[in-house]
Amino acid sequence: MPGNPNEIKLVNNAMSNATRRKIMNFLTDGDRSTEEIGDSVGKSMLDFHLKLLQQASLIELGEGTVRLSEYGRNFLKDKEEKDSGKSADLSQAKPVDIVEVRQLLPCIADSSKFRVIANLAPPLGGTLKVLEPLFPRGRYSDRINALIMQKGEIITTIYGTGKVTMTMIKNEGEAREALGNLRSTINEAIAKGVAPAPREKVRVEPMELYKYLPQTNCGKCGEQSCYTFAIKLMSGETSLDKCTPLNEPKYATNQEHLQVLSAYI
């Protein structure tokens, strides 16, 4: 059973990936075949994911079957017990509404898309922080008192003052639909009186970072290629500000996406 620092590091690494967490949860109902697991979570790199979970002593591999180890079951049980008492009280929060879509401006990076500014009322203030778990790609910033979310190309920021901004929107119809979904998600949590327990941060892969880099392999960051830069960014060996081309106006939206993704490194 893991106990020393190296073994704990193996467990943390194994559980840092969303696919591996899905595999663990899928196994809570009993033994599964590798084919069943592949159908549930995807077959891409499945052997690799299973190997890491096995190395961390979280699962046991049989002849074509996979089961949780005793340690794996205890690990999930302990985690569930720790999370069960962390739900935030929303009983005093009031339902919100989108009261105004104030501006629809062309995005700097893509003039065919729009940047939207809207108002949410009443302002959520500090309640934003406890709403973070509602959004898989969301993070709360104490510095600006804002909840920043990413879904595909769209980045949405809700400020404590009630201001809402969205980037890379196709048209006003898409903006209103996205804002309506946002309002519904928040109001459903408020109606229940509690927000979900804080979740583990979603981790990103180098290829996801690479997608938003200039991909010119200019070498200004000191690396041979943009993909090498993405790998070193993931490992903490470099920082986003080393990629100076991102400061060019045409990469403004890319930079916003990378800043959001950097929160999960």
C-alpha cells in the first residue's frame, strides 16, 4: 500500500488525469473487462492509463479483466468522505438573470467572431468562488473577483460586479443561448441551496496548449519548437511570457485561452 513519498507521487500522478479518474469510478461497481472500459472511457492510450493505475497500486490487472485493489477502494472511499462535507451553502443567494447584453464587438483575433459584454443581476459577489465546481473548465480569481470558464473556443468571465464577458461568439443568438445556459446552471445550484464540493482541477495535455501557440517554431522562447515549449510549460520549466509573439494583436484570443489553461498546470 502506498505510503512513502515516491509511492504517493505515483498515486497523485495517476489520479491527475480525467480518463484515469473515470476508469476508477467505472470500477466501483465491480470487475470490468478491458473492452468494457474502452467502450466507456475511450480506447485511446487505454493500456497506458491502466499501467499507471496499476503502478500506483490502485487497480489489479487480470486476464482481460480489471478490478479495484483494496487500496484503490479505500482511496475512493476516503476521498468521498473528505468531499462529502465540503458543499458550500447557497441558501442566502438569490436567483440571477441576464438583464442586458450591452455590446457585441468584433474579436481582435478573428473578425468573424464577436466579444460580448452583458450584465448579470443581482451581482453574485463572493458567491462566485463557491460556484467554481459547477463548471469543468472554470477557475475563480481572487485578484479580480471573477469566475473564468472555457468551453471550446469560448471564454466566459463573470465578475463579482455582475459584468459578464464572452469571446469568440458567432452571433447574438449564440451569445443569448450561452448566457441562458449559464443562468440556468447557476440558478439550479441556488435552488438546491448548495454548490457541489470543490473538485480536482481538470488537467490539460501539451497538445491542448500547443493548439493555441503560434506554431511558427520561431525559437524566440529559446526552444526548438512550439510543441517543445508546450511540454516545458506543462512541466513548469518555462513560462507563458517567454512566448513573445503572443503579445501580437492577432494572437490576443489565443493568449486568453492559454492563460485559462495555465491555471490547470
